[in-house]
Amino acid sequence: MTIVERLIATHRMLEREIRREVRRVMPDAFRLTQLKKHKLAVKDRLHLHLPAAAARIALVPSRR
């Protein structure tokens, strides 16, 4: 697995965790903030490895 594939997988996992946290009866605001910051950091790293157009396509959330 390449670094790009790992970053994409991590980004998708973080997106799922954010959605799961938001759906909770009492979402943890601190956890949400940390997840979103981590997701943004992963996205920034991914943009270093991919051209902008390809990165936007790669980060489209999966429909699972």
C-alpha cells in the first residue's frame, strides 16, 4: 500500500468516525474537534502527494 492509499484510507476512516460521533445522543465536542483537525492534517499531507484535481476526486466520501 502506498502512502497515498494509506492517507486516503485514513481520511475515510476519520470521516466515518466523525459521522458516528455526530450521530451520538450527546456528541463529544472535544473529540469531534480532534477528529476534524486530524482529518484536515491528513488531507493537507495528501495534497502534497497528489495534484489538486486528483485529490478532490480521491477524497469523495465512500457510500458505505
